[in-house]
Amino acid sequence: MGRTSTARERVLDAACSLIRSRGYEAVGVAEVCSVADVRKGSFYYYFDSKQALTREVIREHWRSERARWVAVLSASGAPLVRLEALFDMQADDIRAEQKSNVINGCIFANLSLELSARDASIRSDLESVFDEQIALVAEVLGEAMADGSLHADDTPHRLASAMLAQLEGLVLFAKLRNDASSLDGVWSQVRRLAS
Amino acid sequence: MGRTSTARERVLDAACSLIRSRGYEAVGVAEVCSVADVRKGSFYYYFDSKQALTREVIREHWRSERARWVAVLSASGAPLVRLEALFDMQADDIRAEQKSNVINGCIFANLSLELSARDASIRSDLESVFDEQIALVAEVLGEAMADGSLHADDTPHRLASAMLAQLEGLVLFAKLRNDASSLDGVWSQVRRLAS
């Protein structure tokens, strides 16, 4: 039992890291198995296909990321301070990637641009991730509007969407240049969207 | 002569459309040749590899896009009006894609997220495209700052970069949802980045 449950974890870890760095199409099941040190038979015991594996990678990765988002956004402090901490955390993640040599960026954005137009299931999973991200940010923006620390013409939802679009655009530039400095001052840019 | 030069064009057109819709890795030379109605021998007469073809697709596509950017940005009218027209043109392009069923988004952004971390040549080509885009927008922002119609704390270059990041983030959401409405009001959002 211990061994089999470890195998599933190893496959998910290997797939997450390979897909993050190279995308969906460029990664094959054989390579995932080899990196995870798992036989193909075991792979197919846990996952029906590469598509099924990828959907599980998206789910698992968002599960752990979501916990970090919720921790930061539900900490004590004023709403805008917590939001700033969220965007700083994202920038720090990209800086950490640069320190370990290669900025792979956001696996959700990478897969969105690679697959949205051709895989309805994966697109639907990614849509849910971004919907949840927007809802988490919108909730805190709503608090800031309610306590008077933020005045904006837009709804919290539309504003959250614009802020996360800004983040994804900056992460794209960081990945393109393998240089996290596009994310310096991310909060001051994002904050302006609410002006 | 006429036929051979047409063959090269057909290969470029087919590759541009296939790569735009499915990405680099999912498209093979055989398929490009089949769609272009060109033999493999002819393909390799013009292009050394799929990588070489892709680099030419990026160059050609930006050449034609750049002409549209320059036309809009150098039209008559106030600088901010010309910038607004540029962002509206981008939104209209995505709306047109939606009307023809599938939003494939920005080929430069798609390829950036798919390949930046693993193909130095293509990354460098894409970097040049985005550098030129930023420079074109920065020039007009500089005009607006000089004539007093825009007051901003940032340099034109950093501001242009932030504005194009916002655009790419919104295009990502449009592609993800196959819904161009994320780009409604793009200029009012982008404009806020300069407040």
C-alpha cells in the first residue's frame, strides 16, 4: 500500500515539473514514468491517459497553491495589505525560479495558451482555477470597498480579473526574458488598476 | 519561379495558422506540407527545420502586424487617441476570431509560454517582437507626456510594458474562455495604469 500510493505521488510530481517546464505536448508518458521511476503498468493503474494525468496535475497544483492564497488573503491586516502580500508572493515565486536558473512561469497560464483552443476538458479545469483565483481576490477587494480603503468604478469581480490579467502578463514577460524584474513593483501597477 | 515562390508562401501561411491554433509541438512538418499542398522536398528546399520555419513565421507575422501597429500609431490625432485605437484594434481582432468560432489569441504570447524556457533562438525572436511592441507604444506615450496630455510617475518604457502586459493577460482570459468580452473596455483598464 505504501509503495503504490508513493508511485502515484511520484508520477504527479514528475508530471507537474515536466509539464511546467516544457508544456503538455512535448512531454510523454514514458518520460514521466522514467523520471518518476514507475512502470507504465503502474502509471495506467492510476491514470487513464496523459490528459487524465494533466487534469489531476492541474487539480493538485491548484489545491496546494490555493492553500497558500487563502493563507495570505485571510491573514490579519487591512484588505489591501493582504492583497499586496499575495502579489508579492507571486513575484517572489518567480524570483525563486530565476535563482534556480529557469523561469517556467505559471503552469495554468502555460497550459491555457497551449490547450484552451483544443482540449475542452482541460480548458474547463483551467477556467475553474482562474474563476477561483478571481473570486478570492474579488472577495478581498469587496472588503476594501466596504471599509472605504478602496474607491473604484468597477465591480470587485472585474477589478480582480484585470489585476490577475496584469499579473499573468508580467509573468509572461518574465518567462520570455528569463528575468523576474518585470515583476518588480507589481503591486504598484496592479493597485493603479483600481484607481 | 512563380510556383516555387508560391509554395514558400503557402507553407508559411499554413504553418502560421496551424501553430497559432495548436502550438509548436503539436504541429508537424508533414501536416504543414499537407495543408500547404507542398511536397516535403520543397519544404526542405526553403526551410532547414520546423524551428527555422517557426522563426520565419514569427518574423513574417510580426512584419505584417507591425505595419498595422505603425499605421494606427502614426495616424493623425492626439497621442492617447492613437493608443486607444491600437488597443481597440487588438480587441477587434480577438472579437473577429470569436466570430469565426475559436479564439487562438496572440501567436507571440502562445509561443512565448510554450517555448521560452527551452528554445533560445525562438525566445530571442519573440523577445525582439515584444521589445519592438513596447518601443512603439512607449514612443507615443512619450509624445503624450511631452504635450502634457499624460502625467505619469513611470518612464514611457515601463508604462508601455505594463500596458502590453495587461493586454496579453486579457487575451489569455479571452482564449481560456473563448470569449472576447474580457477585452471590453480594454482601453479604460490600460489607461488606468498611467494614472
